[in-house]
Amino acid sequence: MKQRQIDIEQLQEQFRQFLRRKMYRNTQERFRVLERAAEFDRHFTADELYVYMNTSGDKISRATVYSTLDLLTQCNILVKHRFQGDSATYELAARKPNHDHLICRDCGYMIEFQESALLALQDEIARRYGLQAVSHSLQIFASCGDSATCQRRRESSFTTDHDT
């Protein structure tokens, strides 16, 4: 799956308009969180972003990172996922739009894929109920054929493979 180039200025303007419309303060810290989040080309957690920012010289509180991630999710710049367990992961919505996830419950291996039949199905289902589909989110949880011999289990959890 091909990743899109990210126009950070467009994302900043989208965020600026959202903050103005919702009457939130427009702060440098919030925009710095957006910029650093856009640097990730994979799923990331709030804590990963917090550590990345603080080790990169950005002095920012964990609370600011968490609250800004919530705002960025509300304005559709980020997508929030809960793949396994309680820890949420985020990804930039514009980087890989309209994709779904196949996740191994044993080792955390993840495949991101696009299936045109799913897009057609979302539209068909929405029309059936008199609505217009905007987006969908599908997570398929699977299991390694033989978890005892799974090579990916030995690698770090939640590695990602991209379908091309």
C-alpha cells in the first residue's frame, strides 16, 4: 500500500480551523504535537510520542500530548485504534486513507490492506438504511498457524507489513 506525502501546512490549517470552531486555545504546544505525530510513518502510542518529543528536545507534558491527541482525533487528522489490550494506537489519517487491519493475536503481526469490495459494501449497507457512508474501520483478528514456531513472535510486538 502506497503512503501519501503529507502536507503539514494543510494539516495545521485544518487543526487551526477546528480549534477556532470549537473555541479551544491555539497553542504552540498543540501544533508541535501535530508536527511530531506527522513524523511517524507507522502506528504509535501516546507514550511513544511523548518520549519521542522529550528526547528530541521538546519539553512538553504527558497531559498535553494526551489531550492534543484527542483533539487531533476529533478533527480527523489522526485515527485512533485499539488493536489489542487497553493501549490505544494512532496513525495519521491522510497517510493511508481507507485501509483496514489484519492482526495476529499471538504475535502482534499486522498487515494493513485495502479491499475495494469493502468500500462497495460500506456504500451498499449505508444506502440500504438511507444513509451515505463516510468511512469504515475493520480489524480482523487472526492467529498464527503454529504459535510455537512463529518467527514473528520472536520479533518485537506489533510489527507492520504493508500490502502493495
